Amino acid sequence: PDSQPGDNGPPATLSLWDAVSIIVGIVVGVSIFKVPGLIFANVSSPLEGLVAWGLGAVVAVCGALTYAELATLHRRTGGEYVYLSRAYGPCLGFLFGWAQLTGVFSGSIGTMAYVFADYAIVLFDWEASTGVGLALFSVLLLTTLHILGVKTSTTVQNVLTLSKLIGLVMLLAVGLLAGSNESLTTEMPAGGGGFGLAMVFILYAYGGWNDAAMVSAEIHDSKRNVPKSLLIGIGLISCIYLLINLAYLQGLGFAAIRESGTPATDVIANSKLLSPAIRGWSVQAIAVLVMLSALGAVHGLIFTGSRLYAALGSDHGLFEKLGHWHPKLGSPVWSLGAQAALTSLLIVTVGTETGRGCVDAVVTTIGRDPVPWENFGGGFDTLLAATAPVFWSFFLLSGSTVFVFRLRQPEADRPFRTPLYPVVPLVFMLSCVYMIYSSVSYAGDLALLALIPLAAGVPIYLLSSHATHSTS
């Protein structure tokens, strides 16, 4: 049965703004500060690039409309874990949760933690060797705030998201006021990857909105506020992305942004509206903005991920502890602790030379070549490249459950029905198929690395099922 407020599940204490804040905090991470140059390098004009960002928003809206029906049909914490378990059986739901815990979700948290650490090192001129410690500190600190309760964690999330939005508005003002007056129809040869590769980067930049479904049972008046939060969140994100990219184009020009790996910093540094002293200070402010953005993503991922593992623990005997909520604090303490432990292990393993050496030793033992760490931009980017095909495959399966439930439960109470069904969910699913193909092409043999923990989940599920039946 669904966990409703007042049962063993969490109470519905999240407001509409809390839910929107989680979505914006997770999605608007660091991509907007890194990938615009790569996107515009693969299109032939500024207008084509902006259209690509708009198409990314359309795909995200299609996904949100699909998930809104699923979240209001199954009003229980856990998101995709619940949908997959009920549509295709508990084994697939378990493997989804297991994959998130051992790689996908924990890896995303670790990546954002390292981004925070990297910018802190640059800002304060610290030694590069402090990166691991800073990344661990951010994860453990934010996990502790979550353990203290929902009220504390949502307050922190709202502050981080609001700070991020204020910083983005300032960046937007500087870029738009720079006024390069370059035509949006300026033509230049597109990069080798073309429009398709640009869409890959854009869909990654929009990724994370679905995580709000994992806390749907905690959203007050979820029948109305879950769809609203998804659509408002994606609408706000889409506006942010389009306006910030327009500011980049105005502040740098099409040719310059195609060559820029740090467009936000370059817009500030090249602004003639600011004095040299203010430009120097502003570049530091951008570093703080990226740090806040990364922390907001870490915080939101910790919040939603712990709810997924709590749902998994409530159903599987071997992980029963994960399903326990603290009676006074109202937080899934064991779930948060397990997530922090796995993320910390990944930070140390994938983010250090010693840890990478251990991974290479395991890989070569099973007859594969050592992991090409530097080919994918470093440790955590390599981990994300390896787990991306698994992520998009589960995303595809989750979207398909809307068809399963329409066929299996045609008369069920659906407070929200996906409009233009079946076109909208099909558009979303086709985008997932495209991303699976693209991520496998990008990762190559590295994709096999993610299959190791996923395959290990099968015997663990069998053990857990045995433990569940033994205690029932």
C-alpha cells in the first residue's frame, strides 16, 4: 500500500515552492557554465543553437507530463522505483534502485561535489590535493543537514536555489547589456558532431527534473502540486537556459562562444561596462556562483536519492534498515547514511590515483583493458560516461510504464492525465532511445563497466527476496 501522511512513510510537508526549488536546484547545476560553447560549436548559427535549447525544453516538458500522470497515480515515495516495480515486477524495480545506489545517483552526487571542490581550490588558491577532502566535506555536511529533518533541508535547498537565481540574474544583466548586436542568423560551419551532438549535451543539461517524482508523497496536495511543480520547474529552467545563452551570445558573440570553455567567466572578463577592478571581483563571484550551483545540485540529489532507497528498503528484507524513518527528525537516517557512504567510497575510489589503480586492477582481471580515464575528462566524468547508458535505459522503461498502467488499470483514479496521449510519452521515449544510442557510442567498451555492479544486483535481489519471504 502507498505510504500516506501519518503512516510509516514521510508526512506531506513540502510546499509547491519547495518542490520547484528541488527541481531547479538539481537541474541547473554546472552544465550551463560549461557546455554552451560545445553546443554552439556544433550548430551553424546562433538561432539554430537557441532552437536546440528550445527543443530540449520540449522534450523535458513531454517527460514531465508523462511523469506527472505516473506520480499522481502512484502517490508513494520512490519515483521510478515504484513505477518499474508495479509495472514490470519487483526485480526490475530493485535493479533500478541498486544501479542508482552503486553508480548512477551516487556518481552524480560525487561529480557535483568535485565541481564544488575544484572551484573552491581556484577561488582560495588551495592545493589541488585538497579536492578529495573538500568533496567529502560537502557530501557529509549536506547529508548531516538532511538527517536533521525535512524542514532544515528544505530551507537550505531554498536558500541555495535562490542564491543561484540571483547570481544568474546578475550574469544575465551583464551579458545582455554588453550588446554585441551580432545577428542571430550569422552563419558559420557546424562542428563534426552537428546538431545531433548539440542535442546530446542539451538533454544532459536538462537532466534531473524527474527526481522530483521521488518525493511526490512528501508534497502537500500532491494531486495538484506534483504536476504544477514539474511544469513550473521546467518552465523556469527553460527560461533560464534560453536567456543565459542569449546573454552569452550578446556578451561574447557567436565566434567567441564557440571557442569558450568558461563562457560565464569570459562574459564578465570581456565586459566593457565594468571597470577592471569590478571585473576581477566579478570573476571571483562567478566561481562562488558555480560553487553554490554545485552545492544546490548535491543537496537536491541527496534529498531525492535517500527517498528512493527508503522506498527500496521498505520492500526488500535485506535492506530493511533503509526504509526506517526517524520518528522525531522525520528523515530516512539509514538511507541517508548508506548513500553518503557509497558516494564517499566513489569519491575516494574514482577521484584518486590509488583508487583508479584499484579499478584498473579489477578490470584487467576480467580480461578488459584499463579504464581510459583521461579520454573522458577525468575520473567522475568517466564514471558518468559509463553509467549513462544504464541511466537512459531505465528512463526509457520508466516512461513506458504509462502505457502499461493505461492498459492494465484503465479505470484507475488519475488526478492528472498526460495530454495528447500517446504522442507526448512517445516523444519522450524516442528521446531516451536516441540518448541510449548516443551514450553507448560515446562510452564504447566503457559502458560494460556499469554492467558489473548491475549484474551483481541480481544475486543480491535473490538473497533479499529470500530474506523478505523468511520474515513474512
